[in-house]
Amino acid sequence: MSDIPIREMKGHDILAVERFRDSTCRMIEFVVRKQGNPYGSPGDEMRLFLSEAGYRRALESQNRREIRIKRTAHIIEGHILYDRKKSKKH
């Protein structure tokens, strides 16, 4: 066994009902940075499946430094399509 601790991710489970709703179009995985926001306590790692409006609110929370989004994905009919970082071509 490895000595690397596995941190529990809070929020929606990977097979949550929210993932399969017609309005769901994004998934985010993020870390809560500030106390007093609706997502959780500082240090919590969370996953949420969101509508477009919910995703915009999450981006606004990130701009206010309440959360830090680590990973995003598009959701199409329940399928998770992870966003890839664009590589710089020289």
C-alpha cells in the first residue's frame, strides 16, 4: 500500500443523478478557499455537476477567490468530456 493519503471529495458523487439531468452541461472539481460560502469549509475538495447558470456562478466565486477550480468538463447526455489544457505551439 502507498503512504499517499487519499482525500475525500465532497459534493456530487461521480454517478450522481445531477450528472444525467437535461440541464446539466458542466462538471467542476474545486477546492474551497474561504469560509462563509455555500460550498463548504476551507480546504474541502468538491465536485459539482452544474447548469450553465451554476457554472457562471462558480466562475464568479473563483474570481472572488472563494474557490479554486482544479478541473472542468463538459457533460453531454451524462458523458463526461474533460477539458484539456491547450498546449503552446512554438
